[in-house]
Amino acid sequence: MTKDDAITVITTVRDGDAFLDGYFANLYKILRPQDRAILVDDGSVNPVMLPDQPTRIKLICSSPIGRGAALNLAISNATTRLIAIQDIDDVSHPDRLSIQTAFLMDHPNALAFATGQETATPNARNPWHQIPATRLYRSNPLHHSSLAFHRDIWEMANGYDPALPCCIDLDFYLRAASLPMTSIWQFRRQLITRNTNPATRHFASIPDPVYQETLRIVLARHRLAIAPPHWIRIFDLKRLSGIGR
């Protein structure tokens, strides 16, 4: 049986061969003895193969099912209470898991993010700050590859929605935030290094019309529960006109 602060790193990939060596090398550096990792191969042309000694790493191969369904498949196979999301081409810092698990042990109803880029030195007394759902309605400042949470939240929120036109993580965040006592927090320090180069990002850019339509569906789905101030609704008009994301 794993320790209460054990965490499973969840990753999905399709045709990400160029990133696998770096991904596995990073896992071996960050996983503590009690931690695990699950990688879902979402229908790669060249099936993923684990390293020769895949200690604590589980590979699940599937037909192409899409990122939302692949995330659900991976999380459903996790045996730890805690979950961390990481993209195949991002790199977690050595202290990422220990910092996020410590926070989640004290805040079991939280979605715990880190910043996606380095920011000003955080206040040592309070390096975590809470982000309200209304802030996410206006625009999403969170990077999904830095997320950690209790598996119970994923179950109560009914996981990621694989039926959306594309996988927008914001939908999961807002469904989780609507649960009793659940809150969203961000650590004011970078705990992952993001690959922000469009030429080398693994996940292809979602066509803007598909993204905008999915975002419209997601915001309409959660508008009543979020009850955003009227002035924030101006962002709806901007999105409908295709201005920004």
C-alpha cells in the first residue's frame, strides 16, 4: 500500500516519440519512492515502449480516444489518492511533487496549480493564493500541466468531458470548483518548465473555430453556477466575435 502522500503523475501522448526520452528521464528524477506514474499511449503510430526498467511507471495503450478520455483512463487506473498532471514535453522541477502533496494533505478539496512561468519572488508566509471561478470565466491563467489534486475530486466532478469538440481543461476546473468546499489555488513559484515554443510543442494547436465553439459551450454550461458580474460578460461578446481566447 502506498503512503497517504503518494502521488501518481498522469500523462497522455500520441506520436510524441521525440519527447519520450526526456519525459522518462524527468520522471526518474522527480518520483519519490512512494510515487507512481501512468502514461496513456493514445493511439500512436509507433506504440510507446517503456524503458528497460520501468519501475513505478505503468503504460496503457489504447486506440485513438482523445485527450479527455485518455486522461480519464489514466486516472481511473491510479492507485494513489493524489494525482498530478504533466504534459509529455514539459519538465517538472525536483521539488514539485513534495510541495504540491504537502499542500493537498492540508487542503484535500483543492485543485493545486503552480505558475507556468517564473514570477516575482513569492511571499514566504503565503506562497499560495486562491483563484475564484469568476477569474477563470474571464480568462484562464492556469497551466494544466502543473495541476495536482485528490482523486476524489475527479470522481465527484465526473472526470474530464470526452464529448466536447476539443479537450478544454477549464471545463474540468469549473465543474470541480462547483463542488462543495472545493477551491482553486496557485503556488506563486514555477514548479514546471513549460515548452512554449510553437515549433516544438507536442500537442498541435487546436483550430481556432473549434476552440472558440468549445469555449462557448463550456462557459454557457457553467454561467449560472459561476454567476459572473455583468461587466465580465463583455468577454463573452469578445469571444463570440473571435477576439482573443
